[in-house]
Amino acid sequence: MSATRNQGGLDSLDAIADLLADAFEDGDGAAISAAMKAVAAAPGLGELAAGVGMPREELQAALMAEEFNLDLTLEIMKVVDLHMSGGRA
């Protein structure tokens, strides 16, 4: 898994979900952190923010500062899981 995929390639929720799913599956904290930072700089961050239910800028700041708590991480995981399973809301 490459948590440092080109952020330009992270222009959709599909691409973001793939990256985060890989990181969560890997289970390594450093990989998850790197993936979250890559997502924070991604053009598709707005779609994830909408799914999580928070403003894009707020989510971006939290991810960049590594200030994502368990609640935020679980919300992100839910969005990724729903998206990957085809359960788009």
C-alpha cells in the first residue's frame, strides 16, 4: 500500500476509500496516519467531509494536525465501508 499516492489521484471518494481501506486493513498506525495526511491534501476531500458530516476545512485541519480521535476515525471508517460496499447514501 502506498499512503503517499499522488494526491491528484485522490480526486474522488472511490480513490480515497481505496487508500483508506488499504491503510485500515494494514492496521499499522503509521500507515493510517500517512493515509489520513494524504487524504487531507486530496482534491476529493470534500466528498469525504460531506459523508462524515463536517466542514471540509475542519476535517482537513484535523487530518493534517493528526488530531483525529477515535470518533472521527470511526466515522471515516463508516463512510469508507459504506462506499466500498456500494451503500452510497
